[in-house]
Amino acid sequence: MRDATQFLLVLAVLGGSGASFAAEVFVARDGMLNIDGQRTFVIGLYENPDDDAILDEVAGAGFNLVRVSADQAALDRLHTRKLYGWINTGGRIALEDNSEAAGAALRELVAAWAGHPALLVWEVPDEILWNCMLRALRGPGTLLEKAVQFDQNAVALGQRVIAGYTLLRQLDPQHPVWMNHAAGNSIAHLTLFGRGADIVGCDIYPVMPYPTAPLDVSRSGLAAVGVCTTRMQASAPDKPVWMVLQGMSWGDFNGIFTLQDRPGQYPSFEESRFMAYEAVARGARGVLYWGTHYAAKDGACWKNLLALARELADNQPLLRAPDAPLKPTVETLIFGGLPFPVKDTPIGVRALGKHVDGQTWWIVVNEFFFPVAYVLGGLDTLEGTVYSESNSGQNATVADGVLKGDLPRYGVHILRPEPEGKKS
């Protein structure tokens, strides 16, 4: 009886009002989202501004995904601007058992909204695993007892989420499920919960609230974005990673983070640009921004993110392109030419090749908080290719199988091959 009910519900969802116009969405083999036949790098925003003019700015800047409530007017509002939305399932996804009653709320949610053309993905409750840990810490017992309780609760909750995910994908095979975590969860728990989603990721906001004294290190941890991207990929190696990046200042928060009577510090444009491309260089298939509801819409933080979204959107052909099969060696040089002395560090210079229209482009990022030079080796098949760096316009040529460049701290190079006629 339950199978028959699910079948009828799927028919109702796919055949209901507006369902024929629902986006056809799937995750490609390499993790890139495919929307109506178009590979798409996701540029997302957690804020859904009430002001239509601000939402117009969001759409105009090139964002393509916005968090939205399960509401007809809210979804229609996105659709008219050619924006997609994601709907959070809330606790409906964590099924208590396999009974018809346990899944009723999830079935109702899917029946109502799976056919809307603005819906792109479903979302599991934000930081569901982290909040499970916080509940255990607030409970009775010693720290060890709380840790044991958390592990037991996490395993049980993970199984419930997997059951809900399985039902959701049966009801709606057309829309993937996305799960965002806090950065501090264990790989073992992340791996378990990753079975309950098609796309995973975590949020990481490394710019600290205020400069530190006597030595300011408050802006020196930006490479945590890349480390966390790799960590999330390790927890779900067969699934794409979307990273949630900093759109606010920790100093905006009342309470524990508001420690000084002065404005907190926001990421600069260059810092946000680095964090976005670092996530890409580490394999992320999307970036989303949280906290912009704290940022003044006439302030630098908001304007910087709009400018960055515009750049990312303009670079869609590059970002959505398949990764190039060519994997270069990377040598890092410091102090004008000395090889970096530490091997196998968690951060370094990252180089990702992208195969765009039959040509190999490069995204190169410097994860260090000091300037470096880099040498990409093993590029014999690209011998003589002239590359132009997108921002500076400077050229570099592959010679003797290597390509060289210099990067400032947290610098980014996007290297575009010049036309065949410009080969040296």
C-alpha cells in the first residue's frame, strides 16, 4: 500500500500545476550541476532580501541560487528574475521509522513544491550534525559521558536522515539534496551523514572579528577554506562539494564575538576573491555566501560580493568546464627563488587545469600569507603556449615543459591560452 501511495504522489508531483516547467536537474559524473542540459557552477546566497531592488541586484550580479521559503510567492519572485532557490526540509527529513505517518510531512512538502520551476535543490537542516553535538554538550553528565551520548545520537540521527533522503529521492528524483555542515565535525560522522545527500559542504569564515595585538594574524588564516574543501571531499569522495563562505564580520554578532566597541572587519574584495578561487582550485563545484543580511547594502562588503559574483558569473565557461586531465607538478619558491623547504604541508600553491573549448586554462592560487613564485612542470604537451593572466594582462610562455609566475599573498592567477597564432 505504501509503494502505491508513493507512486501516486510522484505522479501528482510531476503532473501537477507547473510541473512540466520544472527544471531538469542532475549531478554530472564529475560533480558539476546540470540544469536543463547546461553545466552550471553554483553561485549562491543565503540571504533572500525582501527589497525587490536588492534582489534585482543579486540577480544582476550573477548569483544563480538563493535560499527560499516553501512559499508560492517567494518562489515566483525568484523565478521572474531567472533565479533558482533551495528549500530546507527541516526536521521532516529525519524519519523516526519507515511508517507512512513518519514520512507524511516530507511527502506533503514534495507534493507542494517539487514541480515549481524555481526549485533547484532540497536542503537538509543547516549544520544538523553540529547542532546534534551542541545538544549533547548542553545535556547532563561529564564531558566523556556527553561525548558518548553525542556519538550515539549522531549515529541514530544520521540513519534517520539517510532514511528520509532515500524517501525524498524516491518521491522526487529530479532535484538533488544538499547538506551543509560546520567545519569542525569528525570525518567519521561527516561520512555517515554524507550518505544522506547528493551534495555536501561546510561553512568556513576565517577573517577574525578584529585585528589582534601585538601581532595581527586576524587575516592570515584564509587558507582554511581550501583545507576544509579537501576535508569535505574526503568525507564524500564520490559527491560534489559546495563551500559556504564569509559574507559578514564576526564583529556584527551581539554577545561573545562583539568584544570591542568598534566596527568589525569584513573580508576585502581580494580576500573574498581568493577564498572563492581557492575553493574552486581544491575541487568545489559551487560557492555560497552566508551572513550578508548583517552587511549594509551601501557598504563595501556587499558591493564587493556583488562584484565578485559578477566576475564568477562572467567566468562560468571556465568554472563549469571539466577539469583538465593534465596534472602538473608544482614547485614553490620563496625569498626571490629559494625552494620552499617544507614538503607535504596542508597548504601551498594549488593549480587546477580546466578544459575549455579544447584548450587548457589554469587557475593558480597561493594559499600562503606571503608572496611566492611558482613553477608548473610536466607541461610538455603545451610547449610554446602563451598564457595571459586575466587581471594583470601579463603573459607567460610554456618553455621546456614549465610555466612560471609570481603571486602575492593569497593571490590568484587565471591563465588563459592565447590563440594559436600567438604561440612562440
